[in-house]
Amino acid sequence: MDLATVQNDEDRAKLKEAANTVNFQSVAWIGFYRVIWRWSYQNTPISYEMWLPGDPDMPDADEACVVQTSGEWGDRDCTDQYGFFCQTDTQDTLQNKFIYIDIVMNWIDAQIYCRTHYVDLATITDDTENTFLANILSDVGLSDAWIGLHKNLWLWSDNSSVSLSSVKWESGQPDNVNGNEDCVKASTEGLMADDSCSTPLPFYCREHRKIQRVRFTVKSDGDLDESAVMEAIEKKIKEILSDQDMKFRSSIKWSIQPDGKIFQQQKTQENTHKRRHVRSYIQ
């Protein structure tokens, strides 16, 4: 169906079960990832960059927005407060294309401001534009200002909702070594670490499962040997599945009733036989 989504104890248990089935004891890809850096305007992928040495370091998940700082770029916490550059829909000169806004805001509020009053936060495409913005900052005696570059935090490849409080990272992770560790691998315990997406690793897939529930009524004149009945039912179901030449894996699980039992006794109108109902489901 997709790469595996692992963000709760049940998911982690399934991951370990899959690993144990094939005696796997290393790390493998799951479906957690960061998208590449993009410009706010039209969600354009980055093609030109001018990072500070060591940036983007992304020491934590909050440093996903970018400032222009004395001609170079640094990743910052998106809640930090800076002035910012907007871009207009006028492209004839750099003076008309870019506007510096001397109001300190966080990145999201700066984006809203630029989109409301101009076009968007500034997109920088070459050295000439980058130097032009750096000179504006120098002229006003400042070093840092928001630009339109940002990075989404974390996403699941199957579009599941992200619950960051429920995922479990290995100690010191994510560390984004060299600024390009945008994909996530997991140990057999479900502990996660970021790595370069180009690293060759095995991977966990999420199966597309169809569940069919089946209910049985079993007649008995005396005490019911539940384990023997369960064994007989499982044997019969497996024979049926085998006869159908099924090309996919299947398993049989028993439904536990609210009282903690599988079988429940019911009396017939004649009260001559004991009937017990049992539910199972096939995956």
C-alpha cells in the first residue's frame, strides 16, 4: 500500500513482528520524510542557495525557516521575530521587485503580510538578487531578515496525520548531518533516525488488508472443548482458502468478547442443546 507509518505503540509492535518474521535486526526505511527546501512563492523548489557555513543544521524540528544574514542564509526557528523582504509583481528592476518591511514578525505572519500587501515573501534566484538584498540590510544597519525559503516539518508518505508527540526518535535524532538527511529509517524497536534519502536500505511496507468477519454457531450436548473447536474451525477455513488458490497471505484471528471470552453460551427455545456463538475474522 505504501511505506510503513510508525507513530504509536501498536505500529511499533507490528514493525517488530515483521522484522522477527525474517530475523531482521538492522534499520530500514519507513514512510517519514521532510520535503526539500522550497520558496513560499508558488511553492517553487530551491535552485540557487547561499547558506552560511554549517547551515542548514536543523538541530530541532522548529528551524524550518530562513533569513538572509549579511549576504548568506541561515535556518531559524519560524517563531523568531525579524523584519522581512517581500516581492512585488513588478520585475523591471530589483528596486521595484523587492521591498524591505521594517516590522518584526515571525515567518508565518511575514508571509501573510507579503501575500496581503504584495505578492509573497522574497524568492532569490541568483547572486545579483542576493547581493542586492544584503546591501539593503547593510544600509539600514541590520543583518537578518526573513526571505521566502522554508521547509515543511515532517510528513508521512501515505498522508497520515503527523503526531510528533507520538513518534520516537533515537537519542540525538534527528540531527540532519550535512543538511541533507530528509528521510527516516527505523530500528526493529521503531526508534527513528534521519538519513540521506539516497542511502540504500531495506524498507518496511504497509500492507493493504481486507478483513472478513465470520460468525459461527456450535451445538454441543455437554461441555464444549473450546480449543478443539477452534482448531477444527481454523483447519476448515484454511482448507477453503487453499481451495480458492489465494495468491496473498492470510491469517485467522479470534474476536475476544467484552467478558474476555471467545465463546458465549446461548440457550435454545427447546433448552435441549447448548449453543455457543463465536466470531473470528480473516485478514
